Amino acid sequence: MTVLRQQDLGKGRNAYARWREAADTMTAANGGAIPLGERLAFKPDLPRPVWAMAVRYSLFLLEHRAPGEGVEVRVAPWGAIKILDGPASDPHNLTPPDVIELDPEVWMRLATGVTTWAEEKEAGRISAVGERDDLSDLLPLTDGGTRWR
């Protein structure tokens, strides 16, 4: 279930980089140590199309990192993917038994390592149903760049 067209990969990569650059700028402005409350509130002021492409590109990265049909990850309004092996949806219900829903800013903070799964979950910002309701082993999606913790 691709959320990004092949011809848009470059746009997505650039949008994701812009999001990360905004986070790096915030980190540099604060001397590298960002309190949890500020990290949980981080939401860069980027144009809506940049947000949409950054979310779609990061979901594309996750989809390729953990292929499968067992868990649906939804980041409304810009994308939903199925990942990880496991029971897929039945023919009458296209939703798998495990569903994770995130707001775009929460998802992008997790994808880029600004916050951790445990921090966002503790703050009540993750809606997850099913046995596989923790993506912390798959996040952040990149190893390079600044760490915010």
C-alpha cells in the first residue's frame, strides 16, 4: 500500500530533510539539551505540502524497513500503510487486527528521533490497538543527524 509515488521520492526526501533541519535548528538554539515538554510540543512551522510529503516519505521508509500486512499505521490525513508480518485483514474487513493512529506532528517527532515511543505513549499521544502496539524497535527511521534526547 504505497503512500508515495516513485516520481515523488525526491520531493519526499527533501521534505523530510526540511523537517529534520527545523529540528536541528531548534536543538542548536537550545544548546543541544531540550526538555521533554519542549520536545513533545515541537511542531515546525513548515508549509502544509512539506508536512504532507515528509509524512508520506517517512511512512515509505517504514514500509520498506518492516514489510508485511499485520499492522496498519495511520497518520491522518496524509497516509496509512501496512507493515510487519502477522495476521492480515480478512476479506470482509480490510483493517488488520493491529492498528496504530498518530497525528502528523507526533509521527514526525518519532520518525526523526525528537521523541521516543515511550515518551509519546506516556503523554497520551499514541492510539494503538492490538498485540503489536509498539514501534519503538523500528524508530527513529534514520541514524544520522542530531539526537534530541
